[in-house]
Amino acid sequence: MAVSAYPCRDADREARSVRCAGARPRALVRAVAAGSPADDAGFEPGCYVTSVGGLPVRDLIDWRWLTADDAVELGYVDLDGDAGTVELVREPGEEWGFEFDGVVFDGVRQCRNACTFCFMRQLPDGARPSLTLRDDDYRLSFLSGTFVTFTNLDADDEARIVEQRISPLRCSLHASDPDVRRDMIGRHAQHGIDALERLLEAGIEFHAQIVLVPGQNDGAVLVDTLEWAYARPGILDVCIVPLGFTKHQNAFDRSFDSSEAARAVIDLVEPYRRRALAERGSMWAFPADEFYARAFGPALLDNLPSAETYGDFGMFEDGVGIIRSFVDDWRAAEDAGSVERAARALRAAGARIRYVTGEATLHFLEPLVAQSPLSGLFEPLFVKNDYFGGNVDVTGLLCGCDIARAVRALRGSSAGRVRELFVVPRIVFNDDAVTLDDMSLEDMEKRAGAPLYVVSCNASDYLLEIIDLVGRIAQAPDRTNGSYYAR
Ligand code: SF4
């Protein structure tokens, strides 16, 4: 499954690598480093690598495994479609010089589950195919950090994982109780748990995820699941994320939304964190940021776990520690003087920033700004996610249509007293520079009726970009449209 029950931006790239089952794998060369062994051998973008030492290359793991030596024989197909083999040699420590398109070359493994909470089944009609791709591929788990169920592993897969030490992997655990797990993810649930147990026995390690669904795997079921996981030291840590649901379904209408419900989860997990800290030196169990935001609301900044408790922030992509990281980055920007300098620049230019953000940032971004010199000069524009609806409120899932609507409603509201600058964090765009609803920046600007400026996601970066932006606009005050990408 994709990360955190939400669509993963990597899916856009990997969706292109879905190929016919049974087709002989081949790795499309996207770029070749100048002067590298690949370059010397005549490889060019558009060629394919088809084998190493006569063995197929199914994915990047195979590639790394099979090319560990400093002399290899590669099978290829060139730009004319001609096949052949070539010897490559490199100096010790030298890279081969290939950049491939994607990380799996024989097609992404599809999911065979029927999770009640699957986000991909809750998308609006017309969502682009890469968003509806329901992958469940252990290679992507290792290479890209997606969580998988192991319900589609066969004996060869397990043997390969052990032989190539494909570890740690990320496991969608959800519940240790077989009946609850079956109810949640479908009839192959036990196959996945059995595979997990065998791989643990063989020394493979795991990061586990629990998508917490009210009334299904919370409360006593969660206690049992945490006990089960803690008893297996190969499960390195566990994150607990709340069910995400959209308006395009009718099975769910709540997900630990109240302060009491969110607090109950934190309180239930806390003893495991303390025990793990004492016995293993890390917190081990990590409730996602949403639980803290909902539990503490306006008092969030006073109740957020410290950076130290997040260790290496290994669950960051799953929504664990993002708020702490953002807050600490903002404080660092204050210490470095960037907040003060941005305030001075905006005041001098008679400008005000409207910073597009998801409603999930309300309880930390608003107080940070209000307590800073940017108060009144930098105003978060909390955009309601109407495209997905439900409880989807993070910035990374904002869509172009909602951003454009929010900007359009505000543009010109300052009646000429100050110049409003609408800035959008880059995270709302994928690698192809379109939003989740396939809008480009230019599309959004047209619909919003105002120029939009794309900036980085961290305050320490985007405040410097805003200072630069204000300076540029001061030099070209007549600029009324067009797009500006911060460096
Ligand atoms: S059905 Fe379950 S495992 Fe499959 S993609 Fe959806 S959430 Fe992931």
C-alpha cells in the first residue's frame, strides 16, 4: 500500500513502470554520467539494460546486488532496438554511471487486499491513474519507504528477501488479532502475518504501521497489537496513524477528531514509549502528529514531543514528527534573523504574504506567526480541502481547485492598501509540476485571477525566498502576472 494510507507522490513515477506481467524485465536508462563506465561503453538515455551476467535485473535491488563487483557483463537493447552484451569495468569505488527510470523494472506488484480504509478506493471519479494505483510491493517498501502487507509474497520472494538481506522493510500491521486483521484487510491477511513471522525469524527487520480505525483496532485491540509487536525485537518501531477518509465514501465519518478521542490514543501508547525508552533506548511507538494536534489544539506548541523523542525521524514521511520539525525549523529561522529580515522587507515594500497551507497547520503555524515580528505581515491562508473532503487537511494533499478558489475569494481584499502576495509551498506539486487534480501553476493562476509564487516547504528556506521575491517585485512593480519559482 502507499504511505500512510495516502497516495504517495512516488506512485506517479512508479505507475509508469507497470508493465505486462511475465514480460522480460528491462531497465530503461534515463541518464548516463559523463566519463563513467556506462558512458565509455556507449550507453545513452533511451537504451535498456536487460541483464547482468546473464541474470535478469528485476529492480534496483537486483542491480545493486549483481553489480557489486568491478567487472560486469551487461545485456542491453540500444536505441535502434538491437540487443547485445558488453563488458564494463570500473575503478574500486567508482559508480557505474547509470540512472534508471524508476526503481522496479518488471512491473509494480499490485495489491490483492480489500482494506476497509483504503484511501485509493475513496478517490473522486476521474482521479488520475497513478493515484489509484494500489501497489503492495516489498521492493518499493525497501527502496521508497511504502508500507506493505506481505499478503502477495510467495516462497521465492521470501527466499530472495533473506538472501539479499532486503531489510528493514515497512509493514502494514494494523492488528495482531487474526480476526480483526482479516476484517480490516481481507481474506489474505493471515498469509501476510505468516510471511512476516518467517522473515522475522530469518532476521529481517521491520518498521510497522498501524492505521487506527475507530471501533475496529483501537482500545484493547491496539494494546494487544502493541504487545505482540513489542515481543518481536525485529519490529524496530511502530507508528500509529489515524484513519484518513474522504467525502467520496459512506463508511466513515469520524477518526479521533475530538480532543478526548485523540488524547485517549496518546495515553494508551505512552506506557509503551516509556517502557521502550527504558529498555531499548528509543520511544519505539509513535502516534502520528494528528493525534497531538487534535488532542491539544491551541495548546499544541506546549505539548508537542521534543525532537529527541523522534530519534532519527524515521517515520517522518508517515506524518510522525513533521510538526516538531517545522516548529524547530521556524525557531532556527528566528535565531538566524530570517524572520526579522522578512518582516522588514515586507514592511518596506508595503506587502503582505498570504501563505497557502492545509488546515492541519492551524494550531502551530498561527501561534508561531502571531508571536513573531511577522504578525500582520505573513498570514497563513488555511485552505479547506474540498476536492477530497472528509478529514483530509494536510498541505501535501491540497489540490489546485481548492487553492485557486481560496485565493480568488481573497484577492483584492486589501483594497490597495498593501500588496498581497500569495505563496504556495512546492509540496502541492509533483515531479511533473502538477497538483493532485492535475492543475499546473499557470492553470491555478488563471482560475485564481492572481499571480502565485511557489516557495520551499521549510521556513528557513521560504523566508529567504520571500525576502528575495519582495526585492524582485520592488524592482518590477508593474508585474501583475506570471509565475515565479523560488530557487
Ligand atoms: S487495499 Fe489495503 S494494502 Fe491495498 S492499497 Fe489499499 S490500503 Fe494498501
